[in-house]
Amino acid sequence: MQNTDIEQTKIRNVAIIAHVDHGKTTLVDQLFKQSGMFRENERVDERLMDSLDLERERGITIASKNGAFTFDGRRINIIDTPGHADFGGQVERVLNMADGALLLVDAQEGPMPQTHFVVKKALAIGLPLIVVMNKIDKPNARPEWAVDQVFDLLVKLDAPDHILDFPVIYASAKAGYAVREWTGDPVSGAASMVSLMETIVSHVPPPSGDLRGPLQLQVSSIDYSTFLGRLGIGKITSGVLQVGQAVVVADRTGTLIPAAISQLYRFEGNRKIPAVQAGVGEIVAVAGMDSVAIGDTYTVADNPRPCPPVSIDPPTISVSFLPNDSLFAGKEGTFVTSRHLAERLHRETLADVALVVEELTQTVGYKVSGRGELHLAILIEKMRREGYEFQVSRPEVVMKEMNGRMLEPYEELTIDVDETYMGTAMEGLGLRKGRLLNMERGSGQVRLTYKIPTRGLIGYRSEFMTSTKGMGVMNYVFLGYGPHAGDIRHRRNGVLVSKSTCTTVAYALFNLQARGRLFHGPGVAVYEGQIVGENSRDKDLVVNPAKGKKLTNMRAAGSDENVILTPPVVMGLEACISYINSDELVEVTPKSIRLRKQNATGAGRSVADVSESDGHGLALAAGTR
């Protein structure tokens, strides 16, 4: 257990900010490895700070992480932040722990939409920047151009002169080196990250604060321990914190709750090391308050000094979380009631201040609002893996009324596509009310910048990837609220809806193939009202996926031809959520993701008379469009 104090002047608190996939977590790996934290024979995983399964699977940082290493007698605390705008709430609150920021920029791509977003947040609290031109070993790297683009971005954001005079480090986090000068040639020899570490020490100021003042620590992040419960993570901005110390915790309402510090941790690498005492400027994890939440302040009872609340951008997308009431309800999940949903969603709001949960008034369930489709999809996937079973509705944008006018959120969308697919992409965005702001051409690629309603982006990613043959890249960032853009048509096709609870049969699916795309193969249990495919036309069709072949005692040539099925379309959770219409739901369980109509029965769906059947178990569903 550590009991030595760390001098305030020897502490550096640095946040790493960047657009998604520009190499933040890989850079942290190299800093840890080259600082001598690991033995030579120790096995170290790649992307060490991405500890969540979802982060490793998707290759993105979802939750901010804290780590630390020692260099030249200084303790450097590292805060790894998410790059995706949907997790901007994480960035906004953890930047309060930093005294400087490393701005990573891909040397080929230059600043991207999320770069604009994170830089704006860093400038808002006056953090000095160190610009790291990463991936300089790319064949098409153009670091001088990228540096100019960063300067232009800072000027556009009205950065003060001392921040405009930023140092630049040229690096390849993957190869493990950083240099102060760019010569245009590949770096060879025993190169390392020492230049970057020295720049951090010289350019990032030590933390400020009065060591003899009253205790003040605002919680910027939440961790969890099996033995100690919730841990509040934050930077001590005044005073000293000790194990066993009696404190009060000021919550968001200003209420003072007595507590005692049961355990204190410093960070070393990506691990937490027990400590007895910590002082001003240190980033620590504190145990002793089970209900601690983001924005709460640890202080002292005789001179309480709560920190001002954390300012967070408002949510732009909402979905309804409903208890599962399908015919298969309760078969696959552990937590299935509305009470289970309420407890879990409330627990999530304690750790994610960008999430807003409200109880629905018209039905049993909860309206959950977040920063984007990905933000909410990650929450749904986490709950699903924890054993929860529930249903979610189609995402809707959060509207705002101002001066008697209805306003809706807009995004700045940037897409990079091959010139071959530019026309297709522009046509699709035009239908979604996108307005072209800028176009840049180069090396057969085109970068298009659009202003588009958030509604227009719901479900657009899969359409974009299909239209560009998987070769396009799209990124977006919240721009602000603007006038309502009018109706946007979401899905052009109807769906195939099962008429009964049954198990799908190959013969029936073979006959249904001509009607559209199927979502299931043979031998799958489905229920009445479940969506089993997409109709090739714009109407819904009720179908019988269990209709078997009529048997006779006659045999004839050609009557027993092989049934050849096209592989079904398998959609992931995000694709399902963006696919459904307002009269449909996504059923989410630990084992399955199903699409269904809200009204499961034929009577509820106003199905037309079966006399309209076409002989393959098909009937037109009226009143659903």
C-alpha cells in the first residue's frame, strides 16, 4: 500500500482526445510499455485500456479510462477518452480532471468531425494542447497539411494565442516512436516515445490548488468493485484525502450526505494501487459512498465547498424501453419486469450523465434519451448481456420548442467516398433532407460535408455502406437545433409478418423468397405478429412460414425438385433498431433479437380477408401504412 505523498509540482494530468480510430488507446499502450512499467517477459494485451468486451469487439473506446506512469521523476496521469460523438458526455466530464490535452490527429485524414467536437470542449476549459500527428508511417500521410488544418480549426474556434502556439509531435503509435521534426522519410533505428513524454512534462502545467485548504474532489467517473461497491474517480482540487477520513458528499441537489473513506486508490498503468493518503492534483478512486454519482463532490462538513455541476450537451435521440409482452416473453431472460428495467436504467444514469430516463405516461415503460443511436445501442447491448429481456421502439429525435416554433436537432455529417459512388451518396442524402456545405476532391476520393437533420441519419449507415460497397466512411457531430425539415421517408418497403405461432418450414420459405428478403431460415420458432422478412413492395404482407407441401400418392417427374433457399438476411442490434417503423418493436433477449409488430394479433393489425390470399399463405395487411 502506498503511503508516500507525491509533490504537486511533479504531477501532470493529461487527457488524450481525438476523432474515433485515430490511435488514442494504442498510444497509451506505448507510453505504458516504454515507461518501464512491465517486465520484459510480461505478456501485455493490445489496447490495454479498452477493458470492456464491447470495446474490444468494436475497436472503439466507449468509457473513459484512467491510468498513470512515471517518467523522469514525474507522475503522469493519463485520461483516455472516447472519440465517438455519441459518448461525448464522457469527454465533457473527464476533461475537468486534466491540466492539458494530447490532440491526436491522423496524418492522412487530418481533423475530422469529432476532432472539432473534442477540441471545442478542451478550449472551453482552457486546456493547453500538444498536437500529435499520428500514423505518419501511412503511405499517403500528409502531416504538414494536417498541421495546417489543425491550426485553421483552432482559429475557427477562436482559440487564444498561447494555445495557437502549440507544439507538434510526429508519431506512429503502432510502431512505437515519436519525433519532434518531420523529415518525410521513415523513422529508423532505436526510436522511442521519449520526445512525447518530455513534451508532456515541459508543456503541461502541474495542477493548481491549495494543499492546506478544505477537501474538494468532484467525481468525474464511476468504477465498480465487487468488494467495495461503487468507486468515485476524480481529481483532488483542494486539501488532502485520507483513508478513514470523515467527509460529506454534496450531490446534484446540494444535499450533504455524511460518509467515511473506506479505501483510496492511485492509478499505476491500468491498475488501481491502494494508498493511505493523496493530495492536491492527484487523480484517485475513492470508496465509501454506495450511491455516489457523476458530479458529486467529496468535501468536509465544517467548511463544505461543492463544485459547480457538470455541464452536458442535451440528448438528441430517444427510444422507449418496454417490458417484453411477446408470445415468447420470459423464456430467455432473467430480468423481465418493468421494475427490473427501472432499477437498471436508474443505475445507468448514475454513471452516464448524458442519459435521461423518464417514465412513460401512456403505457408501462420508460423513455430513454441519449446522444445518438450508438449511445443507446451500447446500453441495450450491455443490458442484454446482463440477462435483461425487454422491447425497444423506433428511435425518435428530441424536439425543442422555441418562440412558438418547433425545432429539431441537426448534425454535421462528413463522408469520404470514392468518386464512383459520390452520386449515389448525394442522392440518398438529398432524400434525407441533407444540405451540402463543402466538397473536397483528391486522389480519386471525395469528402462531402453536409448539414442534415438527426432524423435523416437514423438508419442511414447501413444504406450508405451498401451504396458505397462498404468502401465509404461516415462521421457526424451534433451541430445544433434548427427549423423542422419536413417529412423524411424512412423505409420504402413493407414487411412479411407471420400469421401464427409456428416453426418455419423450408418449403414455405422457398415460396416466400419471391416476395422479398427473408430474415430467418428453416427450423426457427416464430410467433404471430413477428416480422420474418421484408416485402419487395411498400405494403405489409401476412404470411404463413410453416405452410407445408401437400402430399399425394402420385409421383411425377419434376414434382420433387430440390428446395433451394437464399441465405437469410441477418441484422445486428443497431441495424434492427434503425430498421423498424413506428408501429413495430425490437424484442431484445440474451439469446435473440426479433422484430415484431406492436399489435401481435391479426385483429389488432386489421388484416384483410383471407380471400385475398395468393395461394402461398399470403394476405395483404391493411391499415399499417
